[in-house]
Amino acid sequence: MWELIRAGGWLMLPLFICSIITVTIIIERFIRLRSNLILPSKLKLTVQTNPQMVASVLQQNYQYANSTLGRILLAGLKNQSESEKFARVQMECTASDEIQTLEKRINVLGTMSAVAPLLGLLGTVVGIIEAFLVVDLGNNISPTLMIPGISKALIATALGMVVAIPALIAYRYFQRLVNDYVIDLEKQASLFHAQLFYRNMDENIEILEK
């Protein structure tokens, strides 16, 4: 493997760095974007009951309280005594911060999927130029003199594709995953906000009517 990288020339170094960055981000995002850290199933079920149950679950379980959905719900609970509009804004601000965290470093994968093929293409061009320069400068014109340059060009192209393809697949996958999470988070937050304010309002109306 080392001989192959060395044969590819100096452009192997930036491509190798791109591969390390890509693999690191993919592993980190797979760990960070697990569903139990974003939308714990038990917490989602609790949202459909009542705010008191949600508050109890969040107080008793640190993992739920420290999840993405948990932090959004806590923002609503902490501002329950304020107006409905103020609590909604607080939940929306918390949700925006959480979504930004979910999307963190995903765009870097998109950058890697675009940069790696270009580096590979640059290596191809450099290798071909070197191959023809060797032929032009040589006294004895032989096709075998072009082999090192062509080899360097093909290695650079191949490594560029090897880095770009997984990066692009991971980029698209994480984009879709975060988008699904965002839709679910918005739904859960809206449901909880309605439970937190409008349900209490309906109960008060019923009491007054009696």
C-alpha cells in the first residue's frame, strides 16, 4: 500500500488527508446521530400523554433530558409560566441550535466528495504531462518511458474516486437522516407545545362552564 501511495506522487498526501477527514467525520456522525440520542422512543411516547409526565421522565432520566428532543422540551417547561408566544420562541431558538449541531460537519463530507475527484484529476494531468515530457526529453523514444507517468496518473484518479464515492454517499445519507430528524422534532415540539398550553386552556374553560 505504501509503495502504491508513493508511486502516485505528491498529490497522494492531500488525498490521504482527505480520506482521513472523511472517515473520521463518518464515524463521528454515525455515533452522534443515533436515534436514542436525538429522539428517544420512550420520550416520544410520553409527549403524547401530558406535560407533567414529560417533566417527570426528564427529571428521572439524564439521558432523556440530555437528548435533542429533551432539551427542546425542557425549554418549553422552563417557560411554562410565561406567555404561550414566549415559550414557543424559546423552544424554536433551542431547536435551531440543536439542528445546527445535528448538521455539524456534514457539509465537510460534501466538500470532500467534490475536492477528492479534482485532486485525482489534477494528479492525472500531472502524470500525463510527466509521461510526455520524459518521451520528449529522451534520446530514445520508447513507449515504456511513459509507464511511470501513466501509472501515477491512474493511481491519483483511482484514489480520488475511492475517497469521493464514500464521502458523497455519507453526505447524502446524513443529509436525509438529519432532515427526517428535523421533521420529527418539529412534530414532537408542536405537539408538546399544544399539550403545554392549549390543553390547560381547554381544562380551564371546562371548569368555568361547570
